[in-house]
Amino acid sequence: MQIAGEILAHIADGQFSFCGSAAGESNASPENFEETRRHKAGIIEALELGFAYCERVFARTTDAGAASSADFFGAPNTVGGVLAFNSAHNYEHYGNLVTYMRINGIVPPPSR
């Protein structure tokens, strides 16, 4: 699998891991996408599943709920903190993808 595909499968896994922690749902992911998804269609489906899951978690998180405690890799955090980390994780890897695209002569869609 290409580097971009690996990063995108990683993002899909992260969506379930981080939003699952925020929701108090351990093992929220239906599978390990980095290990099971090797082709474009499968990776796109994994991303759609991951973002849809997080959208549901964000939608049901109230202001009071965002301030409540959440376990984040064995460390205390808040639900809002975990969801903020999820967003930062997505943007971090978006930056990786932009670099990868530019190295390969591709103009990233937002820059067009």
C-alpha cells in the first residue's frame, strides 16, 4: 500500500480510538483498518465509517459532557480534550499528506 493509503487507514483507526475514548466505548472500531484495508475503495470506506462514528459522538456531546472525565490511553482527560486531540491528530496527518502530495507533484485540493 502507498504511504498516503497507510496514513488514511491510520486516521480511520484513530477516529474510532479517540472518539471511542470520548464516548466511553472501548474497542469501538469494527476492525484494525491499518491491517485490513489495502485498496483505495476499502480505505475510503474506512474513512467514511470513522468520520461518521466521530460525527455521532460529537453530536451527542453536550457542553457539560465535554467537561466530564475520560480515560485517554490510561491517563485522565476530559471528553472535550480527547475530541480536541482527535481533531489535532487529523490535521497533523493532513499536513503529512500535503507534503507527500507536493513531493509527488500534486497540488493539494484546497490549494487549487
